[in-house]
Amino acid sequence: MITILADENIAHLHEYFDNHHVRMIQLKGRDINQSFIDKYNPDVLLIRSVTPINANVISNIKNVKFIGSATIGTDHVDTDFLKKHHVHFTNAKGCSKHSVAQYVITAILTKNPHFINKKITLGIIGLGNIGKTLTQYAKDLNWEILGYDPYLPKSDLNNSDLENLLQKSDVVSIHTPLTKTGDYPTHQLFNKNTLSHLKNNAILINTARGEIINQEDLLTAIDNKNLQVILDVFPFEPTIDKVLLDKLQIATPHIAGYTTDGKLRGTDMIYQAFCHFFDLPILKNMNDLLPINDFYWQNLKDNLLDNNHHILKSYYDIIKDDISLRQICCDVVLGSDFDKLRKNYELKREWLYG
């Protein structure tokens, strides 16, 4: 029997893994640590971004052979540490790329519906799965695109340096991983100097990682440049200062990728990797679990171009998520309340593209 220690918030775990001879133990993601590895001696860890995996948290990996993260990002996992201990790691790369791109489009048009018939310039920092997917939607809206990714060769999409992008973009959307080393670290990439290059009245959106932005420098820039800032992730997440929250145009609790489709796809991807690693048959497919979807991007786009702006709310009511987050804030948003909001989040549907 394979023992699995899993984050309880990973979607449809039992529908997938109960088809095999496994022992499933589920915990809050932030509680998965050395003590529970010692207690249950799992063969497998199934995690999300709230569970750090490194030598400081887990000094003895014990019997763990496989770790799957049902998320796009990997900054919470020390892959060198896992390689040293011969632990196989996989993540759900690209699982929520459409979900996050659709969040960005919704955020922009909710606050600026007139942009639908205006040739704005959208700057995209980071041209991985999400950044590239966002360009598809922006091109459909006939927006100009400036892209910047220092790790990719120059191209029609990767067509700008960072300073030029910041100076010329009406909207800047961040889609980089969080890194603290290398030639182009992104930790606090948006600091006093970087923020100074943004246009006055620009829109800044972060759905990547909160620590990419320096909070104090952002607060100053919001006042000095009249920035419209939209955050789904926060510098000290899961805690959020009220002083920051009050300055934001839209704030949501790290749910940009939270769709039925994206969450299910994340589970499906780590399940398939699990089956491959343990040489087990794949007995479940996400299409078996997805309900009928009537949300089509083409239909939404056509209505928006005809100035039927009200339809956007029926596709995704982002202001509802903003209100829910603000309602749990006193002087700060507490981490426990933030996590509860995410755990009980009513999943939206991804729009069908193409």
C-alpha cells in the first residue's frame, strides 16, 4: 500500500487516488511538516504553494519517494534538496494558465470597460505559460503587447526591455516566478527604482508572487503616480496590512487560478505523474469530472465589443471576491482568515477558448 500525505484543499483527491491501493491522509497545507512525516512515514506528498519543502522545514525526508505540487509555481520547493535525496518532484505546469489570464482580462475591463474598444498597450513581464496565454486574449482585443522575459530569446512577443515596457504600457501584468538568485532575480523586482518608470495613472496587476513587489515602495508609488493596483498576491501573504488593502483598486485572496477547470487539471496532472512513477494504470480522466460549461470567450468578447459590459459580471464577478477579502480585514487580514476564505472559495468556471 502506498501512503499519501496530502493537502486537504487539492481538488478531487479521492476521485482520483481511491482507484488505487493507497492510504490517504489529508491535512491543512501549512501543517505538512517534519512532525507529520515522522508520524505517518508517507511514500508520497501532494502539496500546494502553501507547503514549503526544504531542509529547514523537513530535515529528514525519510521514506518519501514522490512529491507532487498541484500548482504552477515551484518557489516553495527546494528541488536541489529533493535531488540530493533522490525524491521525484513534479508540478502542474500550465494547469491554470487560462484561469489566470482570464482573471487579468476581467480585472482590467471591470475597472476600465472603455478599454474594450481602445488600443491600449499591455506590458507582460514573464512569458511562460500564463504570460503567453494572456497574449492570446490581448491580441483578440486588438491591444498592443510589450513582452519582457530575460530568459527567452528576442521575438515578436519578447520585444522589449523592462524599462521600455514600464514607460510605455497602460497596463503592466506580472507573470514571473519568485527567484532570489540567478542573473535576473525577481524578489522585490518592483522597488522604488522600477516603480518610478511606470506611467502616471498606469494599471499594475500582480497574480504571480507577492514578494516580487516591495510594499512600502508600492504604497509611495500609488500616491505619487496615481497608480491603479490590482493584487491577487501580497508581500506578506497570508497577512495583509489594511494600509495596503485600502490603496488597492481590486484585491483578491490568491484565487486568480481558482477555477473548477484549473484546480481539476492540477490534480489530474500530478495524478498522471504519480501513476507513471509507480507504474500504475491511469484510471481517471478530468473530463469524467467536469460539468457542462456554457462560458465561451468568443461570446463574451463579441458582447463586450458591442458595449454589453454587464455580461462580464456573469462570467466572473471579481468585485464579489474583492468585497469578501475586505470584509475580513480589521487592522490586518489575518492569515487564518485568508486561508479560510481560499478554502471555502466558490470555484468559477474557465471560459472556453478557441
